[in-house]
Amino acid sequence: MGTMEQRDSAANVDPLIDEIRGIRREICAQFGNDVDRLFDHLKGVERDYAERRGVFACVSKEAAAKVVESWGDDAYRTDDPLVDEVREIRRKLADGR
């Protein structure tokens, strides 16, 4: 299938998509393109969010609930089970479960 950069350059040009892909490349490079290191980092971020530590210290559970509420019911419907699973995790974290 080719490298990430080859796939990115072959896709349609869209400034927002280009920005997202650039951010993805930066994050991957930050962790040496090591999925296990990235996973460990994200689990730490998840814990920080759930416990309102670090950059999340100022995010109250009430504020997080308002954000989730603003997504509306349709925001949860996708054709991608992975996206649905991530959104369910976000909902549980926002609910404090």
C-alpha cells in the first residue's frame, strides 16, 4: 500500500486533511512511530482526563457533559465500529464511569 506519505500525497488535496495528516505525522514521530509507546502515552492522557489532572484540571465533569450533549444523537452514528467504540469510551469518560 505504500508509506503514509505516499498514501497522503495520492489522496485529494484538502487543507484541513493536510493539517490533520501533518499533526498525525508529528505525533507518530514524537513516539518513534512505535504503536506501543503511543498507546502508553494515550492511556496516560486518558487517566489524566478521567482524574482531571494536568491540562485537564480545569475541565469539570459538568463542562465535559455539556460538550458531549452538544454533539447530539446523530454525532454518535457512524458506519465505522472503531469510531463508535472510541465515542462510547469518550461518553463513559465524560460521565465519570
